[in-house]
Amino acid sequence: MRLVKKIFFYTLGTVLSFFLLTAILVTVFEDDIKAYAVKELNKRLNTKVDVDYIDLSIWDNFPNASLRFHNVTAYDAYLNRSSNDTLFHAQTLYLEFDVFDLIDGDYNLKEISAESGKVAIRIDETGDGNYHLTKPSEEEGEEVTVDLRSIELSEFQIMYENKVVDEEYAIWVDETDASGTLSGDE
């Protein structure tokens, strides 16, 4: 019986120490992680994005660490013209990373999830779409690619308008999940 108690308390102590160490390390690197994310997003995005504020959470999507963006709005990203219409809005957007990758300085995006928002995909009369979010690579041979395990939307309105073929669709999504590779060349 005494051996069982010792094993239990050692295991409990190890697990609590792990969680405490993870929380401390992520807190120490929080400013670096947020600065890196904002810098990379600004460098790679082809549109204006407004965010109320950003925080880092290791508990919301455990075991992943998440950059949590509050009240995010991304504007249309046409190739051949500018627009102030909204392409994407979410009350909360999570960019999720592996905790151990963050500690190692490896900021590979694993999952994206968004809550309470809308996506409005539009194609104008010339066939130009508003969804060209990433800039073309500045360096030859470099391609912007993100391989995501999961893209989750909950409580989202998705609208599609194609003026070339005169089509409009709108759907409400309670919850959906997808995965795939996002590339700047596609």
C-alpha cells in the first residue's frame, strides 16, 4: 500500500511539474512568439487585417499552444484592385502550435480554428477573386505553404458570390472541420 502511494505521488508530482514548467516556458516566450507571428503575417499577407488584441494560451486548445486573436477582420484580397469589403471576420481565431516546437523556436502552424464569424468569397465581373490572401514569394524558388492538420469553423456564415456566372450562395455552419495545404501559388 505504501508503494502504491509513493508511485501515485511521484506520478502526480511529475505531471504537475510538467504542466508548471510548460506554463512558465510559454509565458517567458509569449512576447517573442506574438512578435514573430505578427511579423510573419504582415510579411506574407496580401490584405489588411484588423485585430483587437492577441494573447497566448496553452490551455484553450491543450496540448497545443494557441495564439488567440480577438475580433479579427481580414479585408478583400483581389489581385487587380483594392476593396474595403470584409473577406473574413471572427470573434475568436486560434492559430495552434505544438508546445515543444515553440520552446525549440520552431513556429510551425498545426491548426486553425475560428468561432462566431463569416467568410464572404467573391469573384468580380473580370474573374478576379477576393481570396488571394498570401503575397507572391519575394525570393525565387521560395513558396509559402502551410500544411494544416485541421481547419475548424464553428458558428459561421459562409457566402459565395460569382458575378461572372451570376451565382450567389449563403450557408450557415454550426461546426465543420477540414484539412489541407495552403499555398501561395494556388
